[in-house]
Amino acid sequence: GEDVEQSLFLSVREGDSSVINCTYTDSSSTYLYWYKQEPGAGLQLLTYIFSNMDMKQDQRLTVLLNKKDKHLSLRIADTQTGDSAIYFCAEKWGSQGNLIFGKGTKLSVKP
Amino acid sequence: NAGVMQNPRHLVRRRGQEARLRCSPMKGHSHVYWYRQLPEEGLKFMVYLQKENIIDESGMPKERFSAEFPKEGPSILRIQQVVRGDSAAYFCASSPPGQGFQAFFGQGTRLTVV
């Protein structure tokens, strides 16, 4: 199947951690991605993880991958109001070819 | 190095007209992908092109839609005889040869059909 599932909304308070979850259905995915989209803007690549990794950390961002459960998460530490956006999970099969996107999780950060 | 450039950013067309969307990939990128985003939805793949070749068009509607990526110039997504259901944001992404796992997106073209 080609379904990437995400919860649609997440609301956190400024300074808290945010955890955005994603499940994908194809175990042959080679790369998994998190993109950020601000209102009226394009997609900004936040981070990606290769399928043979379990975790990747980049400053405030931590990506966890559980291949057995086909579960991907993005943790944003010390969430700021500027982090308010829609976050898309995506998977890719092989090194070329297209991405399969989830519907996005809208993160709202309250002061 | 400029990012992926799409133009126009906003396009309004009447039903039945043609829409032409342009995408200039990042310098050195020879792979271009087009995606469509309907309101409140994620991005759906449409077509994957390399210079002068369509590699995968499995996401393209069978009629009215076409894409090209000529040897010189930008990639063009063409929608003939537009209908209201074509209203969406159309995003282009590019990647360099051999590093297809890194796709960089443009700002998108928001098409409104009235």
C-alpha cells in the first residue's frame, strides 16, 4: 500500500517538546523524511533518515525510526512559536523516484 | 545557488483555458518532480522527469495534463482546458544526479480556476 498516516493536529506550549508521529506501510522504503510547510510557502526539508538507522539527531530535532512497527517520529525540543507549521512525513523507495507523503500534522505552539 | 524557482506564484484561469506552470531546478540538478497539493491534503506525486525524458508519469491524470523538461530551459507542467477541480498548489522539486534521496522543493504555484 501507499498510505502514510499522521495525526492531523498537535498543540503544545512554548518551551515544551513536541512529538509528531507517522506510520508508513512499505517496509522497502529506503529513506524517510520530515518536511515543514509554513502558510502559503513551499516545503522545507527538515531532516531525513536512512532506513538502516534507528535515530538521527540534529540540534533541536530528533528522528526515531522503528522499522519493525513502520513508525517514524519527529521530536522538537524547546518548541518555539516559530515552529508552528504543518509537518509532513514522507517515504521514498530506492534512491530515485518520487516521495509518498502523509497528509501533514498541523503543529500549533501556544505562548 | 538559487533554490528551485517556480513561476508564476499565483495563477488564475477561467474554466477551459490553459495553464502553464514553470519550474527551474537548482543549478546542477537534472531530475525534476511535480506534485499537486489539494486543500487540506498532503502532496501527491504527478510526474518525474530527467532532461528530455519522462521517467515516471504514473501520477498524471490521463487527459489534459502534460509535462516536459527540455534540454534547455525550465520544466513545464501544462494543463489544458482547466476545470475547477484543478485548483490546487503545484510544487516542483529537483535533485542532483546520483543523489535522488535529497529533493528540494520550490515555493509552488497556486492555481485558481474560476
